[in-house]
Amino acid sequence: MGASGADTPSGLIGRDALLNGLRDFVRRSAQDGEARAIVGEAGIGKTALLKTACAYAEEAGMRTLRVTGAEFEAEIGYAGLHALLLPLRDVADDCAPPLREALRVALGRQEGPAPRQLMVFNAVFELVSLAARTRPVLLCVDDLQWLDQATITAIGFLARRVRGTSVGVLAASRSAHVLARSGIPVVHIGRLSPDHARELLSRRRPPLPPRLEQRVLSEADGNPLALLELARSVSDLADPLGHLPAVLPLTTKLERAFAVRTATLPEQARQALLRVAVDGRADLRHLLHDGLTVDDLAPAEAADLIAVDRRAMTVAFSHPLIRSAVVGSAAPADLRRAHAAIADRLDDDPARQAWHLSEATITPDEDVAARLEAAAHAFLARGDAPMAVTLLIRAARLSPLGSSAARRLAEAASLAAQVTGDLDDAARLLDEARRLNPRVTNSLHAAAAAAYITVNREGDVDTAFRLLLGAIESASSDAPGEEHGEALTTLLYLSWWAGREDYWTSFHRALARLGDRVPPLLRMLSLAFADPVRHGPAIRPQVAQLVERNIDEYEPTQIVRVMTSAIYLDMLTGCRGVAWRLVEGGRQGNAVRSSLGALMLLCLDDFASGRWDEAERLADEGIHRCRAHGYDFLAWYFLYNKALLAAVRGEPATTHEWTTELSRLAASRKAATPAQYGAHPRTLAAIGAGDWESAFRHASTLSAAGTFAPHRPIAMWVAFDLVESALRTGREDAARAHVAAIVANDIGALSPRMAVIALGARALVAEGADGEQLFEEALAVDDAGRFPFDLARVQLAYGERLRRNLRFVRAREVLHFALETFERLGAEPWAARTRQELRAARDPETKVPVTAPEKALTAQERAIAELAAAGFSNKEIARRLYLSPRTVGGHLYRTFPKLGISTRAALRDALERIDDRETAPAG
């Protein structure tokens, strides 16, 4: 927001460039839409800058919508959005009916099922866009950090889409952290220079004694509000010699200054001001009743604490910290009365009403507790699990001692363990629930929370499974289906970790008891994730349908379940965007458990797709965050990924270290699956070392040759390894038996990756032309290039077959493609094997010099260039070389400058010049 050269506005000292930038921002917003965020500490002048921007907008004929975050309503979903959009009620009727209904339900103006956040955000965008068609709109948001999370997300959603409209979004916040994911350009507001601070003090306050003035300037340290407020209250804060108190945190000093000013107000004025502060809404018509009138606010207005617009019947605090001081200095009884009075007028907003009623209540009240519980479930349906936990805890505190309080605490514990990632809080809440009612242990929520805590602390999977299964089997059939579904989902993960068929039998029996009430995502998980070999091809269309739609509509745990269903079908690519948003949210403390799930799945997809450096970074982060949040057991997923990466990079000692840690963790939790997964990197490490006997033994532990054990999908990923190692160790019958199992289970139908693996394995045992045909089919699989390591391994095996059959030209061609992939990935053991095969295939092992050694063409670049010079199109070249057209284009883009040409037509001559200078082949 730099100066534009326009006339410098006056009024705010030391802010000329910012004010010029604001005027330009308003002009651009009215013309083509724009968003900006102002960030700075409390009292730095953000509110004054926003007021100036609103004045500029009104001068330009724009409609201004304003809202200020209230610390006391930061946990009430959509409270800020409700206040911001209130002036647009007349426009709402023009919105599309589904969007209009979603917005009304979200804002508490209409009854109905809780809408998805994405639907609400689209409704906000349509509403504001419609308003801007007749008159440009500027949204001014002050103290963004005190708004509820749903409103913050909605504002970020709107800000990213205003370009091309006549809408401006201007938000102020104390911290850029709040805006980290919004995408709004940020302008940081600094403190005033000593000269500007002294000028401001001299203009706005009566002169102070020099010694006292210097102390005020020093304490304020360039913060305009602190400077003015300390000067106003200095007679109360200083002793007769002009000494100020010891230096305190800035906000403490400001709130103390405000409290001094509010203490002198008449009683009726303090009560009216407290009502305004507790409510946080600007509309006075909702606040002034029970004998309070707008005139009762006059003393507070005279003290510059608030500004009242009597025509519009609205009120605004001079600074949000004044609101904090008003509430912080109020007597508890006065606070409760204010909350009760506000709740009395909130029949149209049940969640907000429940919140204020809870603040007004100090004795157990089942009615208020039930209202809070209902509000918690509404927020959970919107995807706001942290708010749901907070409301459930409040509901428990207000519940009469006994089963209701314990049940609500147990549900809060379950959410804390499985969603928000607060295992310490979950354990504490569960202990408290047990003290209130020992029988709560058998409830589904309590059992699910206890299972997670047990597995990740000092317990084991066996104990957790028995505890949860007992609760499920003894639960009443009248229990809500969602509660049963969440417990069964946890039981599925426990069965998965245990890796024992008797556990799976118990799980499926419990699933059958639920019948038609099984949630669709749980049913899909139990098929596509738990046993994709047998159910993957049938369930794939359903998973694809979910992945292809906008899964942003789901809450975090549901998103992770969709992605988990997709991972063994190699369909995670369509979910990577939302997975990254979950990871970023977890980094900021939101839905930590779900973000760990997203990290796990991204690691697996990164390995399959060749993003090995990213996989390593995410695995390191996953291990660190698991341990930081107490999810010690879940760290096994990341240990597996670390071992996998070490194995393919040719680091056997490191592979052994990670797999040993994996086995230790599995043994301590009586969990077979982590130890089974360790066989995968051990297999690859043995292959990399040329130890085919060990490779066969490790691969066979996952599933014996000729079988695919149920509920062990990783056996698919070592199918090629098992066949190759069986052949290398003289076990032809075992190799053929496993290929027969691959065909019988139609493994190739699961995904392009599995098609490459299945065809490659079949080719290994096939003879003569049949084998070569199967290899060619494997290399021609659509999207095979998405899985470079698997494809390159099949290319290496094919090149070896071709070399043995003395087909050296085609062998070298295929082997060079494999070598480039292995070198790019850093799979050195396989790169070394490929180089050895190239030597055996009489490859010259020299790059073609052009004008300088550093500009030499790679073998693949040369092959592509020759085909392009012969007149083939990128698509035709891609088909011949088993690449994608995009890859061909990328190679040509790098080849042209190496050859010193700029057109395709010059390729032939450039290649002929290379041939003239080419050195004689080695060997």
C-alpha cells in the first residue's frame, strides 16, 4: 500500500503513505475488486485507518459493511458473519434459493439441517456480488483475530474471489497468523517514530511535565493508542513525583488505562456499556431494554469510549481493547445479568442464546446444558470440532452430577482424541467422566476415546480392541447411528493395526449388527481400504465419484476417510489439494489428528509418484508432530515411509535402523501390521543389495507365494518383488503360482500402477514373444508415468530380457529410460544395475558432445530429437517411447537451447552436425 502520488491526506500523524495507499485501494476496489489486510499490534492505529478507508469509500459512493471481532464471541460460529451481512437483508431474497436457505440456516435465521461450509461461503459471495451490482461494496473487518473461525474462513474465501467484481475487502488483525491461509495481501503497520509520537502527544493532549512526558513516550514506545490513553490517565497512574508503574505488557497497560476511565461512569451508564460490550453487536435495538436507554450511554460516549449513531441506532467502541477493559473490570454478578438479558432476546439464534445462557448460569441447569449439547452437535456437523468440544465441556459443567455430565464429557473426550488431537485433554476429560459415573466406561464415546488413548500411551491394541468391542456389543440398539458409526470406524482401525483375522471377524460381526445404519464412508473404508484385493475393482467407481466431487464439503475426519479409501486404488491425486489444506490446518493447531492422517496419505502418494524428497520432509514432520501431540503409536506410518526411502536409495544400515524401530513399536503395542509393513522396505533393501534369497523371504512374510492374504493390501505392492526374487532363487513354481494369483484376483484392475506391476510380473514368467508382448503392454499402460519407480523397474526387467535375447538396440533404448528415472529419483542400487545391463548391451556409455560438455544430450533427449526431426508429432513420439506428450514437450524444450536452435525444422541439421563430430563408440 505505497503512496501513489496523490495529494497526501491529513489527520493521522506519520501515516501519509498508508493513507494514500488506502485511497488507491478504495478506487481499485470499486472498479475491479481487491482485498487487503492491515496487521499490527493492539492500539497501533488499525481502527483509525479502517475508519478513514470507510470514509473514502463513502465519498466514492460505495456501500460500507463493517464488523468488529469480539473476544467474547470468538467461539460462536458465524457470529461475525451475521453482524457483517445484516444490512444486506434486502438483497438476500435475490440469491439462488439453495444458497439463500444455506445462509439463513447458518446464521440462525431459519431452521433446517446444517449446511456445508462451502455452500455457506458461496452464498456469502453471491449475496455480496449481487449487492455490488447496483453499488460498489466495501467490507471493513476490524479485529479479525477475535472473530469466530467460520467467519474468518468465509472472509478469506470472499477475499480470494473479489477480483473482477466491485467489492473490496479490508481486514485488520493483530497477527498475520490469523491470515496465513487467506491469501489476502498483508500490510504491516509499524510504530510511530519518536518525533511523530511526540507530535501526536502535543497535538492531542495537554502538555505534561517533561519528566512525565518522557516516561509516557518511553512506555508507549510509538503505539498511538497507548500514548494517548496513558497520557489521559496519567494523573491516576502516577505518584505525586510523576513516577509511572513498572513496565507492564502493553495490553495490560492499555486495559488498566481503560478500566480507570470506566470506573468513573455512573452506575446506569456502566450497566448499559457492559451490555454493549458483552453482546458485541453494533445494533442497539437488540441491547437496550429492561429500563436501559440510549441516553444511558451518553457518559461513555463523552469519555470517548464509544461512538453512538442515534439515527442508525448503532454503537462502536473507540478501540476493541476498551471492550476487554469493560468486561474485565465488571463484577461477576453484573456480567451474569448482562448475559441473561442478551440471551432473552436471542430466540432466533439458538447456538448464541445457549452460549449466553451458559455464561449467565452458575448452578447446574439441565435445560441450558441440553441447549449447549445441541449447539455442539450443530457445530460438529459444520466441521468445527474444537467448538463442539468446548460446548460439550460447558454442557457437562452445567449438567446435574451423574450420567448426563459424564456422557457429555465422554463425547468431548472422544472428539479430542480422534479429531482435534488433544490426547492430554482427552485423557483428563475421560478421567473426569469416570469419576462422575464409573459406568460411562461402557459408552461408545468413552470407549472410543479410551481406545485411542490406550494405543498411543502405554497400552496395546489388544486391550483397546477388547474395551471397544465390549462397549459396541453392549450398546443399546437405540444409540444414534452416527455414534455407532464412529465407534465402529475406530474398531476398524484397531483391527487393521492388530493384523489378525479373528479381529476382523469380530469387526464384521459388529458391522452386520448395525445393518442399514452403517454410514456409507465406513462401509467404503471396510472394503476399499481394508481389503482392496477382493473388493477394490467393485468399489472403485464409488470411490472415484467421491474423490471427483468437491470433498471440501466434508468435515476433516470424513475427508481423511475418503482419502484413505482412495490410497490403495492409487486415486489420491484428486485429493492432494484438500489434503494439503488439512496439513496446513494441523500446523496451526486445527484438527491435528485429521492433519496427521493427511500427512500419512501424502507420504504414501509421494513415494508412489516419485516425490521422494517431499515424502522425506513430510515423514520427518509426521514423526515430530506425532510425538509432540502424544500420538506415539501413529508414528509407525512415518517410520515405515522413512525405511522405504532409505531402502530405495541404497542405505541398508538406515533401513535396518528404521525397520527395527518399527518392529519395536509394533511389539510394544501388540500390533502385527506395522511389523508386516516393515517387510516391504526390507524386501527392497535386499533387492538393492542383490540378496535375492532375503528378498523372497521378506516378501513372502506379507503373503505366501500364490496367495493374497485378506486385509493385507500391502501384499499387492510387493507382488512384482516376490515373482522376481522367486525366479532369481530358482523358485519357478512359486513365481508362476503368484502370477496365477495376480491374474485370478485381477490385481491389474485396481489402478494403472497395479496394472504395470501385474503385467510386469506376468511378463517375467512368460516365454518368448509372449513375454515381450506383456512387457510392451506394461509400458503402454495409460498413466503409467505417474508411478515412475514401478515403471522403471519393469523397464529394467524388460531391458534385461531383451539383452539376453541379443536385441541390443531396443534393450539400450528401454534401459536408458529406466536409468534416467532411477538417477532422477536417487534409486542408486537400481541405477547401478541398469548401467551394468547397458554395458552388457554394448552401450557406448558416452554422451553426445555438442558445443560444450555441459550441453551434451541425454540418451532420451537424443531419441526424442531424432523422432521429432523425422517429422513425428509429440503425441506420436510419446506413443512410441511410452511417455506422455507433456514429457516429450519438456525434453524438446530443454534440447533446443543445447543444440543452439529455436525451431523444430532445424533439428535435422543440428543432429547431423553432432554425428560429424561424434567420437567413436567405446567397446
